[in-house]
Amino acid sequence: MHISVELTFTPLQDSYEPAITAFIKKLRASGLTVLENPLSTQVYGGYDEVMCMLQKEIKVALQAVEGGLMYIKIVKSDRSDYEPNF
């Protein structure tokens, strides 16, 4: 089963950029399909592979900040090739 995951990491501190940058670099290094935009990051791949990687990297990311929010949306399908048709 393939999934699409949208992540938004929001550290609740003044110096937030290093934590976000480190998290995104870990996602990029995973070998999975990773797409980014100014508001969120999307990860695409097999359920087990994506969730295993996210379980590890989300823990590392949250441990790196005083406080933070991680918003996660999961869709059951690989939507990496989505293009609007309107």
C-alpha cells in the first residue's frame, strides 16, 4: 500500500529555522519522494517504509526543540504525480 503524507513542523521558539532545515534534510536523505513548498513538506512511498522513517525522524525533530507542533495528514494513495485539471 502506498501513502502520501503531508507534514508541517512548527517549533514554538524564536530560533526555529535550524530545526526545520535539519528535519527536511533528513527527509530528503531517506530516498523517498519528498516535495516541498513554503507551507508543508510531502513524503510519498510505501506505508511501512514511510511510517518507519517518520517515526524515527519526527522523534529526533521534536527532541531538538523546546516545544513544537507536528501536523500530519496521511492519504491512502501515492499522489506525487497529482496535477490539477482545472
